[in-house]
Amino acid sequence: MTTPPSIDAAARDASPNGGPGVREVKSAARTVEILEFLAARQNKPVRLRELSEALGVPRSSLHALLRTLVTYGWVRADTSGTLYGIGIRALLAGTTYLDTDPYLPLVTPFLDELREQTDETFHLGRIDGEDVVYLATRESSQYLRPYSRVGRRLPAYSTSLGKAILAAQPREEIQQHLPQTLTPLTPHTFVEADALDKELDATRERGYAIDNEENTLGLRCFAIALEYAHPATDAISASIPIARLSPEREAEIIALLRSASDKIARVVAPMQSRIAWS
């Protein structure tokens, strides 16, 4: 999982409209860095010293921020007050995002339909900086994960969801969604920029992206970008264990993804003028 870019660096030149010229509020930037760091660790608590070293923040300043965040429920601490993790308020904020997203209720019925038709696993993902965030998942009864994937972040370059969305971006904007170094998640991950460029060209040509064990060994994934935003920010995908994937099954899954993306476009288009976030 990639570490989010430094909030200090991003906020220094940011303005409410995305332009330059507004100075950051350092305490706010550090608060966001703390929350993103804890969220990226999932369920692994962290000690104050480790957090201080990771963020480059003095322990005295960090301790005061942590205690404030604990008081308001954004961070939780163990009974000794030495271990910290993400708090319940972050969950409530995340679920509010999902509850108010205009596209999610329009897309998830098609994920339900795909899962019912095939008993495979399907996802809806959205680009966020260099990562794809999973907004919805419908699991196969044949391949159950021990955790929910909703809310998880993965590098866009290593997933079919991410590559489908990257291929839909203007070429001059793709780089802003890629880290300086493409770190391998498996031996199959694209780590050379030229190779990734060729893969995105192939994705555009065939109309769908493939993740061939680039993120998880033993899984092949297929994804199609959803064109209700221009350029696309969302995509749907199927994840299937290679052990039970035949050429015929692959062709069937891709055809169903294409059909679902067309149906989604027809459902969303009439409502586009009423969607505030479009």
C-alpha cells in the first residue's frame, strides 16, 4: 500500500479552488497526516515514537495532537495510552461519504447482478491521487476474503481498476497519478514506465484493463472505466482465481463487464444534470 503524499507539501501551495497562494495551517496538515498514516496501517496500532519518526514531527507536538484526536474520537488509544489507531469517527466520516455519493446507488445494483450471474467477485473503484479506493465489493461465495475491501487503497498502476482509469486520462495527466518509483507488489507488477505506457496503450485498444497477478498472486482481474465523468474517475472490475479461469470464462466475464458499463451509462446519463458532484 502506498503512503499518501505529504500534506505539508500539498497544502503549502493550495487554495480552496486548487490554485496557488494560500499558506497551509500546519496543525491541520499534521492532523490529516496522522489520520492518513493510521488509516493506511489498517488494524495495526502504532507507538508515539514510531509515528513521530514516520511523520518527522516532534513527539511533544504529536502527543498533544493525538490526545485531542482521541478526545474527539478520531483516534483511539489503548488503556496505557501508548498505542494509537484510527478511531470510530473516521468510520462515520467514511460511511457518510459512501451514503452521499451520487453514483454508488446507481452502480451497485449492477454489481449485484454480475455477482448473481457468475458467482465471481466484482468491485467499484475510484481514482484518488496515485491510488484506487474501493467503494463497493460484491464477493463470490467461492472466494471469500477475511476482511472488507471497501475503503482499501491500492496503487493505481498495479490494479485493473486503476489501469482502466489511467488509460482513460489525457496522456499529459497520467503522471500525476503515478509515484516516482513503481514498486512491485508481486513479481508481475509493471515497474518500468515504458512497459506501463505500452500496457495502457493496449488497454485503450482493447477497451478493458487486465491485472495479471500484478497485485495478488493467483488472481487475474479485468476492469472497464465508467464514462459518466470525463475523464473517467471510476471503474468496475472482476477478480477471478486463475485456477478456475478458462479462455471461455474470461471472454464471458469481459462481455458481461462491457454490457454492465453500457447499462450504467444509460442509467446515469439522464440524471447527470441533477448530480451536484459531476
